Amino acid sequence: MKRVLGAVLVGALIFAADTASAQLKNSGTSRIRLVRAHCTTGPCDPFFTFNAGSVLFRRSKQPKLVINRKLGKMRINNLTRLGAPPIPPALDGRVIGTIFYGQDENAVCPLANTVVTGEFATATLNCIVTVVGNAGCSGPVAFSDFTPPECSDVSQTIQDITVEVYEPGSVGVPEKLIATQGINVLGKSPDCASGGAGCP
């Protein structure tokens, strides 16, 4: 349980180059759970809900990221509409974080020893609507940019990760935010003050 909480709340991944100076290993596969996004007064997007969702980050290493931006996969299960808008053919996802670039031994990488905060990966989740009207949506997650060849020997530490899934064409619009990373803790009725089962 502690391991799951740490992965979601801290939201830190390390993608490190295999160099002697880095003293790090490339991170293995990591999964972050998605929950319905809530804003100040309730769900950010009142028209859609879903049963479960996740982002799977696969092991990434250099020099593969010079020619392949693939990072993982994003999924939303049982997407259900609660109002007039129909289920869209696809959803837009993005991953935001802070990238700390390491040293460059031959001093040719312009990103070396810098810190960059913002969107670093995106996803398009294609939705397949079932006969009962809900949908399963999934798609690959890819880094927004290839690694410049001259930076393939520079380590990257990515932390403070935020995952967001929006209605199509609405990335950054709070009222269209459907999902984000988090943990669901469901209530149980009757409550413990009313003699609920399993209460102390």
C-alpha cells in the first residue's frame, strides 16, 4: 500500500542515461492510476465519468529516444456520458512535469544542467463505444520531442508528474478535464457513527 501511495502522490520517474557519472539505473515499468478530476465545486467536467483508468510508463533509455518517442500507454475504462454531449471518438491526454537535465561530458548538449517545467508527453485515446453506450478509450503515450542526438548522453530526472485527460481539442480548459492521477477512497453506508459493519 505504501508503495502505491508513494508512486501516485510523489509522482516521480527517473529516465537516466547509462553513464558512469550518472550513478543511476533507468526506471522500470511504472503505473499511475487515474481518477475523475475534481475542481473546487465538484467534478471539473460534469458530463463524463468512468470506472477506472491508468497510465503505464515503460522503461525508457538512450539512445533509443533519439529516434523513438514512445513512453507508454494511457487508458480510460467504461467512459460514460452524463449529459447531452455524445461520447467523442477520442480524448486528449498530456503529461506535465519538471525535467532536470544532468551534465554533458563533451559539453555539446544545450539542455545540460538545465531545468524545464511543462508538458513533456502527449496521448490520443481512441474511444470504442459499446452496444450499451459506454466506451473504452486507450492510446500510446509519447514524448513531445525526440532527444537531440547531442543530448543522448545526458541523464534526465523527471518528477512532479501530473497526468490530465480532456475532451478532444480542449487541453488546458478546466471545465473539460475528465481525469487526472489520484486515489479513490469510497465511503460505506451506514457510517461508523451509525454502527456500520467493520467499524472499530
